Amino acid sequence: MDNAQKAIMIGVGLFVTILIIAAVMLIVNPAIDMLTGASDRIANISTALQEQLTREYDDVTVTGAKVKAAVDMYCTDQDMILEVQAVSGGTILELGKVRGNGTTTIDRALNYDSSNVQTKVSALSDSSNSDTYVPSSARYHAQLVRSSSGDAVLGIIFTREN
């Protein structure tokens, strides 16, 4: 009788274990599907953002007002390089959370250090400083900053036209 009791207990233990595994599978499978779906949506958003940036800023001429609007929109993005040459032939202002190298090709965004300081976005509207002021009616050449492979958009560079 003692062996029969042990066999019943082992059987009940196996049954409970199978129930627990089935319950975990019922919870995990939908979670995996949800994560896969979220990952796909993020990839689609990233693709849509790159397409929008390409449409609006890839080798086009824009006004100073559009430069300021773009900087305002993307200045809080942790991965977006924003560079503006406010004066024709002047220095390039770094306005994003990360900086570029002044060219349209870079492998990864650079961090700021003691010799490279982020310019405040408000400097573009400060008419008392001609080195950083962006007049609303001025014309700028917009170009996308891309990775060296060309498959990722890392930022925008605006260069003042004469």
C-alpha cells in the first residue's frame, strides 16, 4: 500500500508540473508575439522617419525658418546630429544631443567633450550674435548625415547659401 501511495503522489506531482508548464506556455507565447509585433512597429517607424527626413532634407534648399523648426523638432533626440553653418563660410554649430564631424558621412555620432560644446538652440534666434543667428528668410542647403554604408540617417547638416 505504501508503494501505491508513492505512485499516486508521483503521478499527481507530474500532473501539477505539466499544468504549471502549460500555464507558463500560455503566458509566454502571447508575450513573445507582442514583443515581435512591437519590434516590427519600431522598425516601421524608424523606416518612416528616415523616409520623411529624406523627403524633407536630402540635398534641398530650405529657409531659415525651416532650419529652426527642424532643430526645435529634433534637438531632444538622443541620436540625431544637428549641424548648422549660420553664416556662409562660418563655423558649424552643433545643436543636437550628439555631434557630428562637419561632413555628411560618419559611422557613429560623437559625444561632446571639453573642446566641443553643444550650442544652445536659442542661439539661432539671437539676432545680436551674427555668428549664430539664422534669419527666417535666409536660404540653407540641407543635407542628410548618413553612415558610411549609407543605410542609416544619423542627422542633418544645414549650410548657409550666399
